[in-house]
Amino acid sequence: MPKQARLNGIKAFRTYTIQEAAEITGVSPRTIRNWIANGLLVMDGERPVLIRGDDLRKFIKNQRAERKCETAPDEFYCVSCRKPRKAAERFADCTIIGARVKLTAFCEVCETVISKPITEASIPEIRRTLTLTIKRHETTL
Ligand SMILES: [Zn+2]
């Protein structure tokens, strides 16, 4: 789970450089760059890159809403539909890497790849509603 970004202290009418945005939200500059790649708006043509406080707040709030979005054991949050969706054909891949388990499937509506982390203990329950292809990888250090 990535570190929770802080919202407090972001001023809506200020602009922030990547470094400043990282400091105020408590994440790394690299995370801020990932956010930009994932849709965080930046000001047009400004060098260095400047982010408006209200855009930054909006982005973090959306991100929280997505995380909070409740999904049933056989549902996934689809980033394209922006809704919980079921797996197409009820098929999912279950990838186990060390202690991490991830389910991957296709959205039954738009066919976007959907995935979510699960616990190994929940596999039997998920198997009641989904056909799982389990792939186990040894951890490579
Ligand atoms: Zn979808």
C-alpha cells in the first residue's frame, strides 16, 4: 500500500513545483511524476513543471475515492468505467509472488484490464464465483 498523501496544507490558489508538491503531501517527487503520468494536471508550458494546488487536491481526493470504493470479492474497480465491475466470463488470473497475491481480469463491460491485491486466504472464497488461473512465482531477490 503506498503511503497516504496529505491534503492538509495544500493551498488551492498556489502553484507548486514537483519538489514542493512532494514536500507538502509527504510523498516522493517520483510519486508526483507518476501522478502527472496518471492524469494530474500541470500548468501549460511552464518550466519547471508547476501544479496548481486545487488540481493537486482534486487528484488526491479522487485517488482516495477510488481506494475507498467498496468492491465485492469477485468485483474490481475499473479505472475506465470508474465503477466496480465483474470479471469478463468470470475468469481471473491469480498471481502469487512471495507474499503478494494479485487478481487480474478483464472488465466485463469495457475489457480494460482490472486488478486488485487480495490475500492468499481469500482465494477459496473467490474461487466460488471466479475461475482462477493460479500462477505462483518464486520471489527473486
Ligand atoms: Zn470497465
